Amino acid sequence: MATKLSSFLKELNNQELHLFYYYRYNEFLPGSQDQIDAEIRKRNLQLSITAKPVKLEIVEGNASALCKKCGSPKFLAQSKKEIKVGKFARNESVYMEYKCSLCNKIY
Ligand SMILES: [Zn+2]
């Protein structure tokens, strides 16, 4: 059965998979961790969750669009709502938040 996670994993190159594994493995439930393990096994990779992977190489020209922590170009955009309650009024503002898909850094 192909899930959203397993198809996401398939699109990653080996180095991206390592970054994802290093930064995010522990946030997943056991069933999802199995999928991550399976993808790593399928590629015959010996990844260590304790060895920090190197940042992705910066492709010339798009450095500003890359995650500063891991170098990934993959982001998830989410709209966030912020509500500020004052004495007389409630102010709602909506803003976009971008989260790195590999290391979870928020922009
Ligand atoms: Zn990142």
C-alpha cells in the first residue's frame, strides 16, 4: 500500500533521506518508522541516526530558496491563524508558515 509518507520517501535522494531520517524519524509513530526503515533497507543504505548528515550541496542560483539548516528545497506551506485578544477587540491575522520537509525548520 502506498501512503503519502512512502511516496514522499521515494522522491528523496539518498542524502535527503538521511537528513529526513536524522531530523524527523523520532516524531513518527512505529508504523511510519517501519516505512522509513523499509525505504532505507531497500536502498541498502547504512544510515546512522546519531551521525549528523552533511547539508545538501547548494545548487547555484537558488540558494535563497533553500533551507538554511539542511539545504533542502522542499517546503511545506501552511496557513496559520493568530488571534490577539485586546481589551476591546479581537484581531485575527492569517500568515503563511513554511516548514522544511526534511528537518522541520520553520520559516
Ligand atoms: Zn531543512
